[in-house]
Amino acid sequence: MKVDVHIVNSLTDGAVGGNPAGVVIDADALSTEQKLAVARKVGLSETAFVSKSSVATVKLDFFTPTRQIAHCGHATIATFSLLRQLGRVSEGKLTKETVDGCRDILVAGKSVLMEQGSPTYTSIEVQSDLAEKIAASIGLMPADIYSTARPTVVNTGNSFLIIALPDGRSVAEVQPDHQAIAAISEELDLIGYYVFSRETAVAGRQAGTRMFAPRFGIPEESATGTAAGPLACFLYERMGSRDSEMVIEQGRLMQPASPSLIKISLDIEDGKVVRLMAGGSATLKQSVIVEI
């Protein structure tokens, strides 16, 4: 069987960088096993499969090279940007159906934003065995990962371990032990680690980040909308930021660099985040045929 796959650079920083995602449209006839086979052949961090939905604009299934996942930020942005370019959807408020429900999507010009829920937080206890294992898994001492804020698992739909470091150099010099990160991610049911500092390449942005998700076959990812949302909540509710509109840099500190930009808009009620929209822009790179 031959399957058409569009490769879309998602969450680009201007005209460069971004995170490539595979997008397969009209995927209604593909089985779960076939979708996984396509994602494995494509070899990108995530591939999205678009099907008809009776309850939303479209139904989306997301696959890494190793498994299906409930949500993917950059692949969602890639999909709706492509559908808009092809004239299959209009601007304005749309929706996506996934394996765990429906989410709002906003298409405005070249920007696509997707809904995430209110955050939950689980802090990692100081001087615990887990804290030592987490620090060792990125080549640091426990004191290093507590020097700026307490490492915390944040969930707005997917769980990420948020780790604050003092500056961009500290983030750039992180040495991930992918086997250890995968084991801890399995233990805590994480997508992965989101390591950040408040230092950015461009003034006015809120954080510079790196993301590691070896549990899902992703050693390092250049843009992660589902992680930037939890980070924005963490910055607002746990680190004193008063910005309800945030811009997160990712991909600049990985090798090779792929500068990416994720925009976050927080809905605040009584000082708490009740919902957020996260996303950015995307560009079609190429279309390929995958045989499975």
C-alpha cells in the first residue's frame, strides 16, 4: 500500500526552523497498525492522520515511530495549517476530535492555536531518590535542578517534567541519558522532560527550552506545543510571571539547531489558569509517498 504523506515544518520562528511533522489526509481506511507503520517509515517525531468526524471539524490520530499518543501540539498546528492551505477548512474557530475527546482550534491568518486544559502540578520532593535520579539523567547534581524552581510534573492534557535552570548555557550543556530519562518517564507517565531557563535569544520572550522524550522514540524535539503550554502555566502560577501572553523558544539549543517558536495565550480567572491556547505558524516542506 502506498500512502501520501505531507511533511510540514511546524511552529517555525519566522521563515526558518520549526519541527517537521508528517500529515496524512483522508486516512479513514487506515488501521491502527498501518498508521504506526507509516509513522515508523516517515521517521519523524510525530505523524498526524486526518479522518472524518461526526463531532468535530476533523478527527486526528497521532503516532510517534513507536506508539500512538493522545495529543501532539506541533502536528496539530501542521495539520490545520495544511488543511487551510488546501482550502479544506476556513479561518475561525474549528475543532479536533482525538482519542480522549474534542479540543478547540483557532485559525487566524497564518497562525493556528490549539486548546489545552487547566494545569495540574506534582512537585518532585527535595532530597528524594527520584530527585537524584532525575538530576543524574541530565548530567547534573540535585542542587542544580532546584537552584531556580522545584522540578514539577505539569499536565494540561499530557504530562511533562518541567525543570528550570539558571541560564541558557546551563540548558545548552545538559547531557541527557536517554535510557534513564525513558525509565523515569515510564515511572511518572510522562511524555518527557522540558528543560528551560528564562534566558532567550530575542528580548521579550519568556523562556528558552529543550525537550527530551525517548520513551516515545524522540531523543530531542525542536518544538513541542503540548509542553510549552504546561511551561507557560508553571511560569505564571509557580514562578510569578504576570504575562498572560507568552512566547517560548525551542530548538535553538539542540544540535543541529532548528529555531522554533510557540505562542501561548492563557485564560486567567481569579489568578488561576483555567484554559490556554498554544500554537504558531507552519510551512509545507514537501510531499512524499510511503509504501507499507
